[in-house]
Amino acid sequence: MIEPAAPTLQERLDRAARPGAGKSPLGPREDDCIGVRFIDLAEREDYHTYAELRQGALTIARALRAEGLRAGDRVALVLPTAPSFFHAFFGALYVGAIPVPLYPPVRLGRLDEYHERTATMVEAVQARLILTDKRIRRLLGPTVERCRPALGCLTVEGLARSAPRPQMSDPRHRPRSDELCFIQFSSGTVQAPKPICLTHAQVLFNASQILEALLTTCPERDGWVNAGVSWLPLYHDMGLVGCVLVALAHPGELTLIPPEIFVARPALWLRALSRYKGTISPAPNFAYSLCVERIKDGDLAGVDLSCWRMALNGAEPVTPRALERFVERFGSWGLPREALTPVYGLAEATLAVTFSPMSKPFRWRRFDRALLTEVGEAEVLGPEQPAAAGQALVSLGGPLPGFELTIVEEPADEEATAHGGRVLPEGHLGRVLVRGPSVMSGYFERPELTARALDDAGWLDTGDRGFLYGGELYLYGRAKDIIILRGRNIAPQDIEQTLDDLPGVRPGCCVAIAIPAEAHRGEELALLVERATRANPAADDELARAIVRRVSERSALIAKRVEILEPGTLPRTSSGKLRRGEARLLLMTGQLVPPKKVTTLRMAGELLRSAVAHGKAKRAKTGRREAKPSEKKT
């Protein structure tokens, strides 16, 4: 357990800012200070030492104090991957406020949905301020008008200009390690995102376990220096905790690429790993597949991936195919097979829970599909048995030090908690429960949800289904996503993944759901599939038939309904995960429609609408201030 006197995140930044605190794999710097480099689309770097980031954070802290922000107040951060995020996040911490990272508006064709969701999250944590930059603020008007935070919507640039001089005030709050550090929202794949409360001790324990795993695998000796590279968004637990806070805990050098740039040019990720000698870089499963599909040999001239020792794969189901294809594709550029490291974690545990062995190649097994889906027992198929009868699953390893993991019987009611369920022996499929020092304190101001997730002994019901085999965790879907067809409990990912390499289908953009059957009582399989960006809509009927054939061949299931959708139609979480429950609801109510076309005229209209909304919110804020004296008199 972390001791009560463990340092806080602010103290970690203070330490990292000292000269000589860490090393760069590229050699000593003139000022002997390391930090974070930000890469743009042209691969130009903007380097900021931790000392400079700290100074920017203290400036914002003084400005926030002057604006009336108090210790314990929540601050919603809507910021890109840029120095401004560090200034705002740590600036809020320095004054004792609670930062709440939220995602910026990136799906411009779904801005109405964005404003509604973001305003709901701001209200859920009772944020007194939205802090953003001047570019994003131009689109946030409708969000601000809906939730109307007490201190309004301010920009990092504006606060930096208005901040009091350093000698006039010391804004720093001295928190205990058991105080609330920040609030991160769950991804919301099956429910609305939930506000997760994390203390300094919980966050630092998780970061220290990830760091320890890295240093055990790659000890820093004989000139070897570890460094991180990431394109993950900073509002996501894997990007913030797994990259930024792990780098601070070391401290080590970190290279950041905005996520939108990675999606546009995935080769920049591998090029940055090579150029800056990155040793650790996590990503979800889809990113490894995207690299295989989009990166050409010509993009990798001079690239050497031999330094990459921890290619963590988590945050969504890990597939054997993605791992094998990535190693096969990029092994020629020095990528070690053992670098691919499947992991398991969740926001309610801060981040990491299990790691597969990092000194060995990843492991996957093919289990008897019928036995697993009908009886709930895991039995490995022999090599003489047909591959079609098997369910390929990747080992996610064992718990990190300090964590416990157990599998219990699923409750009869899918809405019920699994706490108190019978503990299942190894090889039996059930609900995954975890316990450890970095498991959340609870959901902010949501005691009923907290009681459902956490029991009195500290066990967290993850909502995931899985089993232990050889002491290692194998996952098989989310409890609320499971499709039940003719007595079989099927994880939708098993169906969806069969279509990833089908021509005409947009990879990773398929949802398998159960819908009411027309010919009989019960449910039948429906597939919602986005057409590939360059595919011909006139061939949709042919594509639908090919989808039915593929699913039948690889999973022995018959899709009774196939909907071919425009790219971008399927609803997603802020981290890009598919929202299957919402997709089903939209389909059944006739509201599953493509996003609005993003045109210059439409964007001009959105900017005008936002400006009007900002004006309304500002007048309402002024009205509240003017009303205070009369309220006191009465």
C-alpha cells in the first residue's frame, strides 16, 4: 500500500522540474532538464522542459486563484494535446481544485450530440469553470449555455495574460495523498459515462506499478534510457495515467502526438518511436490494425523499432490477429515480438490491473467455442480439431503487485451486481472482480452507483466476463453486451472481428446486436456495418450478402438483418469505443443516421451559434453576480 506521506502529483512535477532529475535517450541537454516534446503533422517538435511546464502551471494557478477558484472546486478541462493541457491540469492541482479532463469536439458532424453529452458531464461533477483554449472555445458556446458553470468558460491564453505577478501570491495548496486528485469519466460503452474519483495515492500507486514493470523489463544501465511516445488523448486514462503520469513518476522524457494526427498519418507514431528512441508506448487494439493497413514501406525509411520494448495493447478487446499481423508487418524494422504486451485495466482501477509477461512473447489459445458459449467452460482445442470450432483468445497475464483478481458466478439478472456470487474455479467463465490500492474511491456524488460497483471489502465489479487459465486472465466480452442466441452466450466482438478484413467493410466499424425476431419469440442476430470510405454504395446489396456468408463461415451464426451504413454513423464513446446499446436503440427507433456533412457554410453557422450561446451564458452569469447584493439584503 502507498504510505500516507506519499508525494502528490504536484510534488512529482516539482521533482521532475529540477535539473538532473532525469535523462534523455538522445543524450544530455544543455540545461540538464528533460520534458515533453509535442509533434505536429509536419513532424516538427515543440519541446517544453518539465521546469517550463511547471512555470506555466503556476502562472495558471495564480490566475485561477484570482478568478475565485477554491480548493475542492471542479474544473472541466476541454483541451488538445498541447502544453496548455499541462498548464491547466497542474495549475488546477496547485490551487487545490479538481481537474476533470473532457474530450474536445472532434466529430464535427455530431456537434449537437457533443454539446448534450459534455454539458451533462460538466453538470455531473458540478464544475465551477470550463477551461479551454481560444480555438476550441469558438465551438463550446452551446455546451456553456446548457450547463452555465459559475465561473463561465475561460481560456488558458487569457488566464496566462491576466495572472498576478509571482511575488504577489503563492497559489499552492498542500494536499494530503488521500485527497481527491482528479475525476476521470468512464468510457460509457454500455451506460452513460460515470465520474470516477481518484486520490493522489491511488493514481501514483498505479503509475508506480507500470513504471516498475518497465524498469524490471528494461533496467536503465549501460547507457540504456527509457522514454515514452504516445498519440493517446490526454483526457483518456491510458494517455494521462499510462503515459504522462508514468513519465512524471520516473521522471522520463515523453513525446506526444495529437490523436487526430495519428489517425491521419499513423506512420508518425512509428517514426517518432524510432527517432526519439521510445521504449514504452501503449495503444488500443485498433491502432495496431490501422498501422498494418495504412503504413507503406516508403513511410518507414530509416526507421528502427528495436528500442520499443513495451508495446502495451489494451483499453479494448485484444485480438490474436492484430498482434500477429503487427509483428509480421513490422518485424523487419527491428520490432521484437516480445514487445507486444496485452494488458487489462479499467478507469475504475485508475488504469492497469494485469500485464502479460513482458520478457516473453504474447500468448493466445484457441478454446472450444461451443463449450465456452453454451456451458461456460474453457477447454483448449487440440491441433487436430478444426479451427472453426475454436475461439481464439489472448492471455492478458496476471495481476500487478498489490492487486487481486477473482472470477465469480454471473447474477441471474444482468442489472444485478455480481458481489456475493460463488467464486468459480479456474477455467470457468464468469464475472471479473478486482481489488487493489488504486481502485477508485467511488463515483462522484453517486452513492447508489458506487454501492453497486464496490462492496464493503473493496472488490470492484468490473462488468467484464472472463476466466483464469494457467493463472492468467482471458476476457470474453462485457456482461451487458452479451448476445444470447439459441442458448449460446456470445460476445459481440467475436462476430464483429470476422469482418475486419472483408473488402468493402470499414475495419473496426461493425456492431453485432440482438433484435426481436419477427417469425418467433426470442431474438435474432443483426449486424450494423459501416461501408469502407471508398466503397461504392451501389454494391451494398452484394456487400450485405458477403457479410452474411463470412459470419456464417467463421462463427456458424446466421445474420437475419444487415444494415450497411455511411462511414461515421455508429455511435462511439469519447475514446472511440463503439456504443452497442445506443446503436441498437437508434436502430429500433429509426434514428440511426449518418453525421451531418461538414461544410464551410455549416461550420460558419456553428461558429455563429456558439458565439450567440456564449453571449447568453455571459449575460446570465452577469445577472447572477448583480443579484447577489439584493439577495443578501433579503
